[in-house]
Amino acid sequence: MADVLLELPRALRSELKEPMGDIYTDTEALLASAGEPIAAVGDMVTYHLLEAGRLPDLALVDEQTKRSAVDSEVAAAIAGFDCTVDVDNPAGTITRELLVALCAGLDGDETTLINVEGEEDLAALPAVLSISTGGSVVYGQPDEGMVLVTPDTVVRERARSILVRMDGDSEAAFELVERSD
């Protein structure tokens, strides 16, 4: 059983529909605006970055897009990472295992693919808190495109505000992910 630290209450779901950054449909334009390192959350985002020739420094995938399995072409294209880690993270939650893998991937010198058994959608929130200053988090906005988040104080505070209102142990989550850079 996964060590669930946080669980998304129904009341917060609508708040997550508001993007935390600009939405792009052109991967080249997104990459021109992105900082380093890049963390990609989602199969389709990771696929589009790879197709544009950019291996994300960290990618989280669950072989799903909009609640359906990604096609075999997308699944096969998500490759080339130095390190692959498998984690359990049930839908609507954030587990300790996911947070530890996310931080290790961002702290390491190798590119890391995190294969999530369950769902990776909420990982964008702790990624915003974990990524170093100047870095970018990219996640999918269903039927709209890719959201590019370049975390600043305001964006990090928004992510923190959502996480603290989730059910569970937000302080334990913050101890794992928050950076002092």
C-alpha cells in the first residue's frame, strides 16, 4: 500500500483547472521560453518534448492521457532517459514515494523518467516547489495544450496554498520538496 501523504478533496478540483502558467500548442515556442532544468508531467507533454528533440531532465508518466491509455507510438517514444524509477501513486493523491523520486530526479545529474502506477497529474504541484530557480515545469491542460510554469514566488505560493488545503500531512510533504535556493 502506498504511503499517501496528501489527497485531493473534491472542493479543490475546480481550482486546479486554472493553469499556473502560459498555455502553448507549439512545442518549439514553449522550449524557447522554458528555463533549465525542465520537468515534464504527463505522457503527452513528455512525448511532445521528445519529438521536438528535448529530453526533459525529469518526466513523470502513467501511460494514460485523458483517462485512456496512450497509444503504442507515444509509449514507445518515451525513452532515452538515464534512469527510470517506478512509483505507486493512486489517482487524486500524492505519495511519499512520488515525492522522494521527484526530488531525487531533480537533484541528480542524470535524466530521470518516473513511471507512475496510478496517476501523475498532481505531481506538477510539488514539482513547482522542488524545481530550482530558473527551471520550468510543463504539464498538460486537457484539450488546450501544454502549460509552461516558470516558478516564481507567486506561483510557488499558489502551489503551496493548494497543497496545504489537501487532506493529509502537508508539512511532511513540504519537508520533502521545498528548496531554499
